[in-house]
Amino acid sequence: MSDAGPDAKPEAKLTLAGFLEGMRISTPFGASSLVYGIAFGLLAAQTGFSVLEAATMSTLVFSGTAQIAVLQSWTHALSLLAIASTVLLVNVRYVLMGAAIRPWLAPLGGLKASAALLTIVDGSYALAIREYHKGNGDAGILMGAGILSWLCWIGGTIAGFYTGTAIPNPKSVGLDFVIVAFCASTVAMMVDHIRDYVPAVVALAVVIVFELVMPGPWGVVAAGLAAAFTGAIRYRAPAPADTSAGEPTP
Amino acid sequence: MTMDTHILAVIAVMTATAYACRLSGFWFMRLIPITPRVEAGLKAIPIAVMLGIMIPPVMRGGIPETVGMLATMAVVRLGANDLVAVIVGMGSVAGLRALL
């Protein structure tokens, strides 16, 4: 893997080797999906779902936070609109991730890009973005990590349905921290590859303010939008003759 | 084994919403010409999303989460394997939680 500078654009591809590499490097994330899948399976059993219903939900929806939120507030009176709103609220960050990933995945064509997008979860996205900034444009990384997490999530759901009471607390082994660790490693890696730090600083401020004032799923969305607008507003077309405008060129 | 029709409807609605979230950003951007300025905006999103995901759990946590985050980043900066960095982060969180 070559060291990519701020303007380097790795070539988009989708390979089996990348897929397997994505699975390999996301093993801790897979373990966390398995354990949270077990917790979801237990919750589903307690809520009165059949194992088929629980496994179908995990297979199709593949969104831990949304599934747990819906089942925790489960009553038959819960309207479909309320359920759709819950899922939308906890997943709206994927809209931003999908928009940001367009310049990378578009060359693969709509079908392959869509298939890769359907497997997106936070951990696989963090991992794929990290690899992309290292110069590896293989969307197989994204899919491999996503599919491993998906299989672990489904397997965990089924296992938890039958044996949920026996699992150790995921917090005692730090499994709740996996997603933070993946994101932290991506951020530490990306610091060398961004030209303009201001959008990231703005995003950090927005995240902290939201967490203090109104904790919940909007913080990440607001941070993403604030960074996008800051980045777009601060963009200066390269002007080799005029060094006083825009950022210093590295 | 049968499936309850209400649960089936719930699964269908959740699936449609989750898929729409995963696909809509990518397809919406098809309508917007990717000028260098738009691309600069898009480029700023990933790190912001990463911060948005990782900072709240650290703020809600305490010393173990803060140390774990910094340890993970330090290991990456030292040039070690990313998987090692993640495992060091998890390990320091688990260890500190057991001690504190």
C-alpha cells in the first residue's frame, strides 16, 4: 500500500482478496457483533418473538441500535410510523456516509456500489475509510467487514435466543469499546491525510455541544453536516501563482 | 414455524427504512454535480462522522474510555498494526474497568 497524500485518489475496485482482508482485519468488530447479537436474541425471546422472526429481522434490518430500540419499546400498539421514525433516527448517519462515499464507489457502477452500501455498518465504514486513506480503494474491505459483522449478528441472534442468559457482560471485556477503537484508529490515521483541519475541529465542537445539550443520534448528523459545509465554504481552487489565497500547499 | 403478520409488517417497514438510509445518500449525490467544492465538503464528512460516533461514548464514560481512546490512537501513530491498536484499546478499557 502506497502512502497517499491529501489529494491522492485510490483506484476503486472490488476484489475477493479485499473481501477476505476486510473480514480478517474486522475480527474484533465481528466479535462485538456476535455478543450484541446474543443480547438482541435474548431480548427478542423475552419480547415473545419466535426464533424465525428474530433471525429474519436481524438478517434483513441489520441495525443493532434500531432493532434493540424497537424491541425495548415493543407493544402491539406501536404504530408502523413510530417504528419507521425510530429506525430513521438511529440510521440517518448512513445517509451522510453514503453521500461521502460516492466519489469513491461511483466508478464501480450502481449495482456493485449499492451492494457494498447495503452492508455498511459503523465499524466497516471506519475500517474502509482508514484503508482508503492508506491508498487502498478496494471496496471488498468494506463488504468483507460488513458481511462478517452481518453473519455474526445473525448467528448471535440465534444463539442468544436459546442461550442468552449465559453470556458474560460485554463491557467487562471491552466489547462495547470496539467501535470507539475502530473510529479512533481511523481518526489517528487520517490526520496525516487531511489538508484542512478546520472542518474536523468544527465537527468535534459540534459533537461535544450536542452531547452536553441534547445527547442522542443528532450529534453525529449535525457534526457531519457542519464539517461538510465548512469544508465546502473553505475550499479554494488551486491557484499556483497566488500563494496568499487559501491554505498553504503542503 | 409461522410468522406473526404484525411482526412481519414491522420487519418490512424497518428493512425498507434501513435500506433507504444506507442507499439514499449515495444516490442523492448523483443529482448533484461533484464540483471540487462539493468534493471538498464530502471529504470532510468521514472524520466528522468518526468523531460523532466515538466522542459521545468517551464523554459518557470516564477514565477507562478516555485512556482507551488515546491508547488506540497512540499505537496507530507509533506505526503498529491497526488490529493491534484496536486490541490494545479494548484491553486497556477492560483492564482499567476491572481495576477502578
